[in-house]
Amino acid sequence: QIQGHRGDCPACGGRFTVFASRRRGNDTVRKVECRGCGKAAVVTNSWVARVLIVIGAEATRQDVRSLLASAGHEVDEASDTESALGAYRECPADVVMVDMSASAGLSGADFIRRLRADFADAVVLAAGPRTRYGAADPLAAARQHGAADIIRAPFSTADLLAAITAMIRAHSH
């Protein structure tokens, strides 16, 4: 079982416990239970993808890796944009999630532009914090350079999994 992040439960804002996936007919499902209010559900996990995460902060990268792996996704990771390009070249991912501040080497926007230039079918989810009023928004730049979608940090487990699932559905061939 994997602990979710605070704020995942829409009823009480408590933490979820996510149990191992299991097969039910043609679907892969998992039980999710709130440790705060006890509400539980069995959720379908049929949209599984190979996800490359590009996040500079090791603790955050490990949290996102655990979250995606617990949802059944195959996860590769890179701590910077340069190594992410190499990892993608070796084995293309279904979705690339890039933290726009993980810019050792290339900036987030330059990474997206270069990845999309080399691999036109690359699907990118750009992540970044809300910006101060009047400051340049890196997520707006991500969209301009070819990100398929954006997610603002801090994001909930449900928001991230929904974004990945929507991208897989939209870009499946």
C-alpha cells in the first residue's frame, strides 16, 4: 500500500491509502481508502502508460515516481533535462512529465522545444508552481513550445493521475 498526499480526499482532505492493483475481468483495479474519514472506493486502472518524469528535486521525483508506479504506470526518471533527452532517445515514453524548474542544462521550455523537434509525437505534461502577479509564467511558455497539457503545483494525486490518463486517452493510437 502507498500513502497518498494530504488533500487527496474530497470529503475530508485526509490522506489516501492506495492498495495494490488487481485484475477484475479485463480491467486492472485498486482499492483507495481515506485514512481520515474511512471512505473507500475501487477505481479502474486500465489506462497504463510509460511515463518519463523530469524533476530536479530528488524527494519530489521519488514521490511522483511512487505515486505513478502505485497507479500501475511504468516510470523512468531524470533529474535534469539533458539526461531526459538521452533517456527518451533510448526508450520513448508515452508521456513526459517535466518540472519547468528542472533546468540543469536546458530550460524547461527549451527542453520541450527540442524534444518536440526531434520527436514530433512526444506527449509532454509540464508542471510548475503558480507565479506571482506580473511574473512570467513558465507553464504558458511550455504550452507555446508544444506541451500537450499543464499541471500547477501543488497538485493532488487525483489531479496528476487524471492528467496522465487524459493524455494517454487523447494520444493513444
